[in-house]
Amino acid sequence: MHQITVIGGGFAGLTAAITAAESGAKVRLYEAHHTPGGRARTSEGPYRTNEGPHALYLRGPHWTWLKQRGLLGAMASLPPREGARFRFRRGGALRRTPPLAMLRLARRRPEQAPVDADFTTWATAEVGAEGARAAAHFMGVALFHHDPGSLSAAFVQERLRRATALPPEAHYPRGGWGQLSDRMVARAWDLGVRIETTSRVDALPERDGPVIVATSLDAARRLLGDDSLRWESGRTTLIDLALRTRRGDPFVVSDLDAPGWLERFTAQHPSLAPARQQLVQGQLPVAPGRSKADGVAHAEALLDLGFPGWRERTLWRREALAQGRTGAVDLPGTTWRDRPAIDRGHGIYLAGDQVAAPGLLSEVSFNSGLEAASLALLAAGRTTEPLDLKRT
């Protein structure tokens, strides 16, 4: 029986490995780090952080898949009292509501937005400049991009509709995303997947069967020697803070003057930080030529507005710059179908968050993992029906 090799043990790689093993294939997975999980790994210690804010969207395709396998686990949603603690920076001041025009725009169906036009041009014609600008900046929460208004209108509008859905789609694994990836790892082990950690792969291994490369696009480009494996992504300063608890702190500070987002993650599940402490995570997109320090300065300005006395209350702090690690964004005239194809020929398949698969945030990794596994199983003779992503 042919072996299917998976390189990379993040969300995409684990999805592909489980899918292939469930069909009876022999699967080996290589992971460069000590533990699988990729960007879904949750840090050890008192502050349970990930690489940037993480949420699982209720209507996403992976929700049902995880639930059917008993992998979803306990999920936290936004407590009703926290829903009133959204704050929006508009004109340099914190406000309780966004512009009405932005809310009207969010109700437009995604198919009403053109692929070929940029979001700002289309949205301005729909609701005016103020609403268009606020909506574009609000979408920093899901795009991690310094100028969402420059992206394809259809791409941004689809995400705006879901990010503003009521009731909110976003849910959070209790204990952090690491709990979810741990359950996926256990499922893979139970199915007989051979997982080799601390095994960085710098060249394709000798193989007797298909290979699924479930790494970042940059790593895949180096591994496969294929310079065409490129796609637009975001560049974002990430900041994590542990603060002494203070009554009245907001749940979210969303910057509508420029893309930026702070979220008090312990509002959904206090287990992410010690008692009487709260964990605040933020992502502040930065343009090419700007530095991590620019993003930090942006974060501190939002903290000054929304979290009085935050400097004196800070017990722990961490900063990072994420470049090319925030998922694909589609420019005007392009859709997910134009991204690097999953099938690279010669039994090699790509999976990850910048390849040709639909979805919001981690859904791209999930859908590409399913598709890559389906094609690998087909090549190995384990199935006769490839997955049709156009139906997802």
C-alpha cells in the first residue's frame, strides 16, 4: 500500500493526515517543532496565548467536521454582558457604535460586490466614504492587512458579512486552540498516523506515494524549488498583555480610523490567565516599510483610550511581527481559485492558508487539507471521487 507523507503538523497538515488515515491509508507526518499544531499551538505557562487572536467561526465547514469526530470540545461564546463592551475608535475618540452606514453595508450580500473592483471604490458608491472607510478598517480583524480597502470588493464583503453576523459566529476553544490541536493529534495517533516531531524537512524525502506539503507558502516555495508559490498576505504586529483585572474594561477595541484590533480574550474563558488577571491580545497591521514599533505604538494608543492605567496594571507583555503568516488576501480581479493550486503534479499537493481553497481564516487551511488528502487518496488508489471544493 502506498504511504501518504504529510510535511507540516499545523491545522492543514493534521486535517489532511486524519482525512487520509480515515480512508485506510498509511500516513506519516513530519513536524519541525516539538509539538504539532502550527500557529494553533497554545503557549505553556500561566498565559495561554496563540500566535495572534484565534477564533472558530460557527458556520465554517470545519465546525461540523470537528463536531462529528468529537474533536470540537468545549467552546466558549461571547457572554451577553460583554456584547455591550465593544468600543470603536472613530475620529480619535472611543464610541459605542460604528457608523450606521457601515452596518447597512454589512447587510449587503457578498455576491453584490464585484471581484474586479477594490472594496473602497465599491463601498463608497454604496454607502458613502465614511461608511466605506469604517468598514474597510473594521475588517482588519479578519484580514490582518494594512489596507483592506485596496483588496477585492467581493473578498472583503464576504468576510464583512460573516464578521458582523448576529448572533456572532466567533467561538473560542476553552483552554486555548492548543486543546483543539491536541485532540486532533490524538485522533491521528488513534488512526495509526506516524507523527515524527522535531523533524524539519529541507528536501522532499524518498517516497512511495503522494506527498502533502502543509507548510507556509514561503517554506513550500523553498522546499519545492518553485518560485511561483507566492501570494499576497498581511504584515501585522502582534501584542499580548496580561493586566490586573479592572471592572469596566472593554471586550474589544476596534479601530475604525486605521485597521487595528484589541480583544480581551479572558472575557470568554478566564482559564487563559491566572485569577484576577486578564489577557489582552491585539493585532495591528503595518504597511510595507513600516516597523513592528509602529504597530506597537498603534496598540499603545488604543490601550490608552480603552484600558485606563494599563501600564501600571501590566504583569506580562510580548510582541512579535507576523509577516506572510496571516493568510491569503485577494487583490481586485482575483479570487481564491487564482492562488497557488493544491495539485502541483507528480503526486505533490499543497495545503495551507494561502492556497487555492475557499473560506475565512483557518477555513482555508481546513478546506485545502481536505482537498489535498482527497487528491492524494485518489493518486494512491484509495478513493475514486476527489473532493469538489467549488461546492464548499
